[in-house]
Amino acid sequence: MNKSRGPIIVAVIATVLILGVAGWVFSVHFITGLMAKGHQDKDEDVYAKYQAIESAALPEVLGEAKEETDTDETKEEADKLTESEEESEGNEGLTPSANRKEVDTSDFYAISMGNYSYQLPQKVSDFLEDGWTFMGDDKPSDTLSGDQQTIFFFYTPESSYGHITVSIKNFSLNEQQLKDCYVVVIEAEERQVEDMGLTTVCDGNIVMGSSTVADVKSKYGEPDETNGESTYYYYGQENHELDSLEEYVEFDFSDEGIVNSITVKNVMKPDGIEDGEVNTEAPEYLGRYEAPAELGDDLFSGNFMVSKVIHNLPCPLQTFTDNKWKYDYDEDTVIGAGQGALIILTKGELVIYATVGNFDDKACLLKNTMVTDIDFHTFDVKMEFPGGLSTDTTKDEFEAYLKEHNITNYDYDESRDSYFLPYDQSETERRLFESGMTFVFSDGKIFEVTMKNYGWLAD
């Protein structure tokens, strides 16, 4: 294990946390992955759709979310954790208040709620020490993937019903427990924090529940953006529009023009936080891949043949590079733990769009990732599939194949003239981002194919 000095792929988070193969739990994350240069003129739709790859955090290797506790939780009223349960969930060893960085309540990213003041980003452990608790089944020992950001709810220290909405970010490239991550967004609504006392920003000059639109303008000036008359946004201390996704303060007003909700957001990485160690060796699970000896007859095996080589999805990226496929990033490129990215694989004139993922709890090199998705156009590449199907198969032949093999578990989209076939043919209930194959037809011929499979990774 050592630190890589190569480039780091930073996920642009809009939101999706995936916590398991069976009934995956999604938060609010999407990432803009790696976008290799070139080939944009081939098909703008395909290129554009990969601007937001579906998984910011990949399945946790791949089934259950990790639970690093030996105790069975028994929740009290309204699921609030008791003091003893908090201790069992890893609250021991938190930074003492006396050693916490002093909060500057005049800072743009500071907010005070009753006797507690925070300056974002702020350690989750500071909130836990103050008596805030996770709502529901979330625990301090739960983990976030590298560079992942996810929404949670905190019960207030004063009650089992009042709460705030927070977004927690892992600034490391490696997996981290929630208690070791940072709160980067706080959304406080008046009716949910009334038990706390006064909620204020701007060094106490703006008070939720009493300050008016005029009061806000007197301290912050004209808003950088509005949503009608009910919401004002202020972007960063220098009012740079480009800061709007990363840094802002939001005020929501009642019909009477009184502040009734305040959101503070700052996801800029604090000074002094290191990216974490990068595993430069191939993760152990890559060695479990077994290359198929033949294409076979099982369409749902994940097998495919391209350029005379048979692969089984999912497969190590190295199975492509060993067969002279190339991508536009060097081998020192780093992929965070649990993160995925898009690369464009080329071999001469052949082009495949591939989604790769790091299923380890440590950051790794791009060359040591797994390919879980491929997408290609038949004018870019030719492939063969089990059962005698290929990119030259016509729509009539494809439909005849489905009928002959009694395949009825599929979805047909008339508007796209496409068939989606789940790899798990026993599963009839569709899930978001489900593993399967999509065949898109145009003029009676296969035009585009998408394959997604987590397969043996789930074991």
C-alpha cells in the first residue's frame, strides 16, 4: 500500500448510493465519470447520456452494507438511539469539545441552533458528541465510499422528533465510517428545530422565525438567485456563480415574508485532509474472475465475444487491455473506493463505452478496476452472443429466438424499438439500474447494445 502520485478521478456528485444487490437503497447521487476524448460525432445521444453515470457509489462488494458492530440495536421511541447504544455504535473516542476548532459565527458557512454552533464542513463526530443522533437505521459505524456524499437526518439533542437534514461527505478516497466524515450541508426548518431555541446565521443577525426578507437583504445584499419570492440563494462569499453547486446559503420565506428555513452548504475540502492511501496492487477479488472457454448457449451467462476473444461480464479491465484495447488515461489514474467511472475503449476503429468500478474499500488504480457495463453501436463494433445471436441478427430473427426459447421475461419499448432482458430471469419486479441486456433496433437491425452485470461480484 502506498500513495499514488498520479491523477485522481474526482466524481462530480449530484447523487446515488447503492447499498446492496437485493432491493438496492438509493440516496441522491450521480457522478460525472471519466469522459475520454473523441468519437463524439458518432452519436451525440450515447455520448451525452454518459455525462451522468448512474452509480456514484458502487455496490458494497456487492451484497450487504457493512455493519461494524457486535450489538443488536433496540430502538427507543421514534427510533432515537439511547446513550448506551450510541456508545456501542462507535461514539467513543470522539474529539472532546475543548479541543474542537472554535466556530466563527460570523462566517458565511456558520449556523447556530440553540446552544450549538457549527461551521461547515464540520466533523460528524462533533455533532454526535453534542447529542445529535442518526434517524432510523443509520449508524455512526456505517460507511461511505471514497469521495461519496449522502443525505441523512439527525434528531436534535433536545427531542426524539425534532430533526435537521444533513449531507455527509467522505473527503477521503478510501471508505470511511460516517463518524469520521464531515457534515457539508445543514437544512433546518423552523417547525423541526423549535425545541432547540433560536436558529441563527450571520453572527446572530438573521433569526429563523422572526427575520424578514428585508433583514436578509440588509445583511447579504440582493440574492444571486431566487425561486419566486419564497427562496433566496447566496453563492459563496464572493458571489461566484460557479460556486453555486458547492457553496451557498439558502433562505426560504413564509407567505408573510418571514424566514422559516435555512440551508447552509459548503462541500469544499478542508485544509489538511489527505486523500488516503492508494492500493497500487490488484485487489484480491480480481483474481476470482474466470475467463470462459467457450461462448456457450446461455444468453444470460454474461458471455460475449469481441475481436475473437470471449469475455464474461463483469470482468477485469485488464482482460481488455491484455487484448490490445486502449483508453486515454495513464495507469496512475486513481479510482476511489466504491466509485465508478466511464472510459472509452478503442482498438483500431472499434469503440466500446465501458463503466468500470472499484469494489474494494481502498482506492485503486484505474487499470485494476472491474468492467460492469458496456455500451456500443453496431457501426462501431461487432459482437457475438451465446445461442447463435450476434450484432448481425435481425429483429425478426431475434423475436423468433425469444419465442423458440420461451423467453417471456423482457420489456419492449416501442418508442425506442428496444428489448430489455434481465440477466436474472426469475426476477419479475424491475429495479432501478437492473442488470441485463438491452438491444435497440433500427430498420429491423440491431443498432445499439447495452450490457450491465454485477454477476459473481454479488457472491
